[in-house]
Amino acid sequence: MQKPYLGLKMTEKELHSGKYLLAVFCMEPEKGEDFLGLATEVAAESSTGSNMRVSTATTFSDDLNARVYKVDKRKNLAYFAYPIDIFDRGGNVQNIMTYIAGNVYGMGNLKGLKLLDVWFPPRMLKRHDGPSYTLKDMKKYLGVKSRPILGTIVKPKIGLKAKEFAQVCYEFWTGGGDFVKFDEPQADQVFCPFKEVVVEIAKQMKRVKKETGKNKVMSINISAADFDTMIERANYVKSKMVKGSYAFLIDGITAGWMAVQTMRRKFPDVFLHFHRAGHGAFTRPENHFGFSVPILTAFGRLSGASGIHTGTAGIGKMKGDKEDVVAVHTALDKVAKGLYFEQDWKDIKPCAPIASGGLNPTKLGALIDAFGTTDFITTMGAGCHAHPDGTRSGATALVQACEAWQKGMTIDEYAKDHTELKKAIGKFRKTAL
């Protein structure tokens, strides 16, 4: 037991005074470990201390100790209060995560430790940028109202050459879709050079605009080996494409929080698309170490991501159900009810949910109903490209499924007069994606 890290007598007034970031963990001690004592060791490791009291501690440093303010042994929950002055005052998400979700995962006397929810005091929110260019801005550019933004991922995931890749974009856009994204591993491969594919995409987007009169958006992965290359790629996209017609995709987990925040600060007038590749290693419910989907979403919003993948509420192929829906509202609402805390985001703008993974037109209505909002982007890969008549018809089927939902009709009713949707139903209801 490290008593300087114990705060069971802290009052609600003190906890919400603005001095503390609050967090709740699911904590599983190794056999024979005292739950409360271990919680104080976690508090020490994640703030000022070590595995025992040191002689170099001062009265001032003791005031910066994280404190265990509540435990629920039956549910394996431990609640912590972290003085916000321990964190980098420059609005540094990486620094926060290093403290509260860093070395603690390596502690030998833990069988499990999972960060489930956080609460940021208003004074702390003021340090952080939050999103700049939002879903509302993208919807305005696209002319989209009262429905989700309908998107796709170019498939196959990797292997198309530049002109082939851009042709897939063209087919989807002319079929009625709004938004196309790079899949997360696409970068600057030898068979599809980054600059070459950007030029080809710009050509096809210009062609679509001429043919349909409508604006479209391309989300381009600019994740790279270093910040200079990432920024160079972003500037190249800006030089070749019309403002508003592109988003910058960052592989936020593998590229890191610094990559996300760098792009937010360098390019505040661009939609910043946070892809969460790798998150399952931390967020899957059966994993005993890591953090929850709502944690990822909350820190994505704090870092300035305009949109972040939140899964498909158990409707698609990815793991997750309740947490995905919670994460949607964490991302969108000004006052968001998390798993354990209610967060007032004050002036931090919303971060759009991006639903992806095993979706197709037959699942769109259920997804909208599960999310309880049309303020999101849906990206269907094989759900469009595997349509019996190809990508363009797949996009049209997606549009028709959305029209059916808007009209309050079942897709089966609507499909009687819409061939593309009828064929999509025939294909996807009997095929597991």
C-alpha cells in the first residue's frame, strides 16, 4: 500500500474542481495481491512515483500524486484522479497516454488493466485543439442533408495500379456515392506511386464533376515514415486537388498521436480522417490490457481528428456492439454520456463517426437506427465492389438503400422498382462478407 496515493475521502466538489483528470480502469490483480494496495501502486506508476517511497519526494511533488478515490472490488473497478498539472501544458495527447496508459501495463503484479473511461476538466480542454474542419463542413461541400455520407474503400485493399485505382473511384462516384477512401495500408508502393495516383484521382474527380455537377471527396492516406514526408504528401495533394475535395487519412494507432496532432495543427482547413488500424490489440473486450473504444474515440476528438472509425455496432464483421454506439455519441455530442462519466466538451467541436467493416446496402438502415443519427460516414468496400454488376451499380444500390430509409420503406419494397438494390439484396443476403 502506497498511502500518499490514496484519496478515498476526496469529495465530489474536490474531484470536479478542475484540478483533476478522472479515469476508471478495470483492474485484475494477480493472486494474493490486495486490490486497494495494488491500485495505489498503479496510481504511483502513472504519476509521480515508483514501486516504493523515495527520499527525493517533496511536499510539492506529493501534491501531484495521482490518487485512488474509489474502488469497486466486485466489478474490479478502480477510479483515479490525476492532477492535470502533471501533463504537458501544450495540449499533448501522447503525453497523457504515456502517463495513464503507459508503463502501468507492464506491472508484474497485474493480471489485467484496461482503461475504460476518462473525464477531462474544462481547464484541460482549453489546452487542446479538437477538430477544426468537421463533418458539417464536408456535408456542406457535398450538398448532403438528412442522411449519412455514403462512401466506399477501394478494393482490392492493395494491388491496383494508379489508373485502375482512380477508375474505381470514378465508378463509385458516378454511381451516386459521395466519398472514397484509401484503405489503411496504401502509401507510396512501387506499383502505385503516391504522386501518380493523386494525379489520376484528380483527373477522375474533375471528370465526375463535369458529368454529374456534384462535388465528391477523396480521403488519401498520407501516413509516412517521418513528419516531413507526411507534410510533403499533404502539400502535394493540396496542389493537385480542389479545396474541400480531399481529406487526409492518418493511421492514428500505428503512426501515433503526434502524427494526428501534427496534421491537425499544420492543416486545420482539411478533414482529418483517423483510421484505427491496430486498435483491436487494445480495445477488444476479451483483452485484459489496453483501453476501450470510447477511450480511443475521446482521445481522437481531443487530438483534433475530424472523423474516427467507431465500428458498426455489431452489424458488420468487426467485434463490438454497445461500446461502438457509446463511442458514436462520445464523438458527436457536446455533452456526451460515456461508460462511467458524462463529458461536457465545451468548445471542442464534434468528431464524426466513420462506420466500416463488413457492411453492404442491406445493412444501412439497421446501422442508421443503431447509431441514432445520420451524422456519420459509412464506407462499404466489398459491399459495393462485389455487386453482381460492379462498383457503379453497387454505389447506386447503396444510394437506393438510403432513399428507402429516408422514405420509411423497407429495402424489399423499394427494390421492386430499383434493379440495383434488388440485385444487391440477392447477392448480400446469402453471402457472408
